[in-house]
Amino acid sequence: MPICGAQLAQAGMGATDVIMTGRLSATDLAAVSVGSSLWMPLMLFMTGTLMGLTPIVAQLLGGGQTQRIRPNVHQALWVALVLGIIAALLLWTTVMPIFRLMGVPQGVATLSASYLAAVAFGMPGVAMFQALRAFSDGMNHTRPSLWISLIGLGVNIPSNFVLIYGGAGLTGLFGTWLPEPLQSLPALGALGCGIATALSMWVMSLTMLIYTQRSHAYDPVELWHSPTPPRRAMIAELLYVGLPIGVAIFVEVTLFTLIALFIASLGEITVAAHQVALNFTSILFMLPLSLGMALTVRVGNTLGAGRTQDARFVAWNGMAVCLLAALLNDLILWLASEPVVALYTHNIEVQQLAMSLIGLAMIYQISDSLQVNMAGALRGYKDTRIIMAITLISYWLVGLGGGHWLGMVGIPALFGPLGVHGYWIGLIAGLTLAALLLGIRLHRISKAVSDGRLATPHS
């Protein structure tokens, strides 16, 4: 539950960005929506790669080898710093050519580029935070991530308000008694949203650093006792486990990214509706995603202690729990979609289109929950490369390829192009295939390890 709370707090930052820019203008909303579809995959690729640290730490902890944890964490921090700088450089240099290639309207592209230029400053910070979070989660200390993510949200909301709406927004909220310098603050719109996002990223990073330095919960590791220089073997192990995770998450997220870019040519109403529906369903997805992250830790701890049969039980017990989470999400979508969508936008056309997309999202809740939890359990076994292969096939070939065909071409003699609905039908097919293939893999790996036919993966 703390992992879920942390995920919800971080998703809440994205929801805040969409809601606040949506109330300013459809163009600012579209700019932030398209911009988010570029920086979020980069951030999640970094997060996924650094998540390779979690099963490493969990297995070392389960095996009582705490003295080996500190140097592994330091290698993750070196990797995080490099990844964060590369991500920032990509956001500064490559976005406009991508927008031109995808036919994004010029007004939206210009605003989105300024938004991304601001977000880029926060990428090294969020990478360092994710490395320390992966360490803390692997140590079974998941609550710090929750509280620090809430701090980030607490910084993000007021910063967004001041920077997006400027003095006019403050005056409308508090009245004309405010000092003249505050009343004359410029409304930066999408750019202000990017600045607030970068600020939140660095606040979370520095807070997590201070907490891990001062909390006694990490004393056995002596994390900040002395720095460890880069070590090729440890970095190689981290990348061996983590890079396929990062690629798998990147493939999954870029499925949504490319859909957002493809439909950008369909107009601002379609882009906004797609983003509203995706943002709302993504918030609900945090519960099964968090269960999957918890499974990685629990399976890793159990394997590290040499209890291979218990690890198999933990994995499949997680599948039962995630099915309940999927049914809960469907119930929430059924009961709360209309009032929630109204919070995002007052535009009736956007609301109606978003509601139809949410109806499709209800179909894939079970397969989506199963695939993310099966992937989480496999990561506990350090079996990450097969996840990468399955996601490539399921998401890009079936999900994106099939969705693009349905959206832009249709099926001759049966029906024409389905537009954005075709893309969402592709999502259903891709996620269902991923759940099936990952389920087969988890069954084989967990049974082989439990029966002693396959060696337990150790660091």
C-alpha cells in the first residue's frame, strides 16, 4: 500500500498538470499532453533500468549479505546520473524534429517544446530519486517513497498554480489585496507547468537523499559511509537485470506515446480526450502496478533466503490479489467516470469522447493487471529479458500496429477507419496477448526453480 500511495502521488502530479493546463486553454492542455508523451517514456525507461537494483538488494537482504548492498546502490546512482543527463539533452535537442515529423500543429508544438525544455532540468534529479527509491523498496522500506512523493505533490500543486496562471490566478483566488509584485506575475501556461515539474523532481531527490542519510532504518548498509567509484562488474549486473526492464517499460509507454503523436493530426479535441481518458485510467493502474512492484521485492526476498517453493506461492498469490484489484478498478470506472472527466475539462465534446474511450478501458483492466503483476514476479526471479521480448511483440506489433491499422485504415468491406477508438482496441489486443505470454513464462520459471531444475538466481 505505501508503494501504491507513492505511485498515486506521482501520478497525481501528472493529473494536476493536465487539470490545471486544461482549465487555462485547450492549446496549453494539448501542449502538455503531447510533451508528457515524450518525457514520460524517457523517465520511465530510467526508472525501469534502475528498478534492476530492487531484486538485487532484495536477494542480498534475504540472504543476509547486507555488506554487499552499499556498493551496488552507488553503482545505481552513477548510472542514474548519466541517464538523467542524457535524457535532458534529448529533450533539449530532438523534440521539434519529432513534432514536425508527426504533424503536430505549430502552436501546440511551440508551447510543448518550451514545456519540455523546462522539464529537462529535472531529469537528473528524478533519476537519482528513482535509484534511491529502488534501494529503499528492496530493503522493505516502502513508506519513505510514499511520504517523499507526497512532498513532491505538495510542491507541484502550488507551484503549478502560481506559474501557470500567474498574478491573475492569484488575484482570482485571494482577491485584490495581494501585493502588486504578486498580482503582476506573468501567466506562463505550459512553460510554467514544466518549471513546476522540474522543481518537484529536485525536491523529491534531495529529500530522499537526506532521509537515507539520516534514517536509522538503513544503518546496517552504511549507505553514505564512503563513496564507491564506478565498478564495471556491478554496473554490468545492474544493466543485465535492469536494462530489459527499462526497455520493456519504454516499449509499453511508447505505445501510448506514439498513439498520442499519431492522433495529434486528428485535432485538439481528440488529443485532449485521449489524454483525459488515459490520465484517469493511468491513475487507477497504479494499484496493480504497485502490487507488481511489491511482488518483485517479496519474490526476491524469498528466493534470497533459499525458499524456492514459497517464492512460487508468493508469485501466484499475487495474481489472485491483482485480479481483485482489476475488478475494483472496473467498478470505479463504472461509477465515477462522468464526474471525474468533468474535473479535467468543461468542453462537452472532449468529455463525450473521453467517456467512450474509458468504456474501452474497462475491457482491458484484467489483462493489464495480470501482465504487470506477472512481469513483477518474473523480475523477482531476475528473469527480465523475456519480458522485453514479449512486450516488443505484444505492444508494438499487435497493440500499436493493429491499432494504427484499425484507426487509420479500418478493415475493407467491413468498416472504415475507427480513429482514436481503433487505437484503443489495439491496446486491448496487445495487453491481452502480453498477459497470456507472461503467464506461460511465469508458470515455467517458477515451477522449474521450485522443483530444483533451474538454479536460483543470485547476485
